[in-house]
Amino acid sequence: MAIWRLCWIGHAYGHGMGSFGAGYPLNDTWPAMGEAARRLQKAGEFLGKARERVRIAVYHSWETPAFFNDNFAQLSKSCMMHMSLELVNSSTAFDFICSEQLAEARLDNRMLMTGSGSFDCLIIPWGCMMPAAVWENIGKYARQGGKVIFCGPPVLCATDGRDLSKEFFSLVGVRPFSLADYQQAYLHRHPFPVAPTMVNLFHFPLQAMDCDVCLPPRMVVAA
């Protein structure tokens, strides 16, 4: 955190977060926050003006989760979280870039130049749907010799509805497969729970203003 000039620590469970445990000041992790902040400050003082050169960009967007309307939408989030954890645990520096940054990125030989940095590797986890301008830049970058890593299902379409699947399989050079094929293979190895888990939604009471008060419904989600 210090080498990326992140000089703050966020820690908040709120008031009565149900199964997440007690909020401030009852949770037993709160006493450690002061010491964690002091360690971060000491690390920052030691590093001074040193900055890490981040060379890996991870594409993070809302388009793919919006593409799904079932349990697979959660898998895109899980993939992003687990992949990020693996990179952090291996001390591999990376940065997230959004659709706007990738669409407007400049290509310089094998480097992807954005407003937040220059990258020589682009990771695209679960890029099923993306803006057409993003896909065009990905294709140009790959054809210029840039390193692109796709994770999860294939790229299927642009946000304007254009079919991108043929272009995707031509770019990566693998035998075409459908989204249904991918989902079937995934469920064969990692089946979803048969019995759903009931989850209560908790919220802090708010005073209504010119509206009707509705209690949150009980939702059924896969564990």
C-alpha cells in the first residue's frame, strides 16, 4: 500500500451487519487499526519517493456482470477477486483499468499507454461483453505483439449487439466453443449448491421522505 501511496486504511462494518459480525466499536479487529496505520506510515517513510513500475493491467468493467442474469454473474466477480489475491500473494504489481481507459489507450509497439500508466501485459477476466472500441484496441494491441491473457468464457458480443465470437476465436487461435459449452464444463467441475441459502438483507433505518416505506424482501441466493 505504501509503495502505491495509499496512506489510509478503510475498516467499517457499519451498525449491525448481521452475519458479518458487530460493528464499531465492538468488533475485535478495531484495536489493531491504530498499529496497522503506524506500520503503514513507517513503510511510507522508508520508501520515500520510490514508486513501483506496474506493468500488468487488469480490465475491470461492469459490462460482463450485466451480460449475465444468473449465478454466473457472481463467478465473474469471484474470478476477479481470486485472481487479484493470487497476484498480491505473489508480490506481482498490477493495476485495474476501466473501459474508458482501454478504449482511449495509445499503442506504442508492445506497450499499452493509458493515463494511469504504461503496461506490457493485459489480463481480461470474464470479458464476455465489452464496448466495441475496447475490443478494437485489444485486437490491435495483440496483433502488434502485445501480451493479452483471457480468463473465463469467450468474448461474445459488443455492447452495441455486434457478434464478436468469431473475431475472438480467430484472435486467440483456439477451436470455437459456445458459452453453453463453457458453463457445462464449469458446472461439471464446480457444481453449484443444490440447496439455496436464505439470506436476510439488513439496512440502517432511514426516515422516509414523500414515499412509502418498503421492507427489503428475503432473497434466495446460491452459497
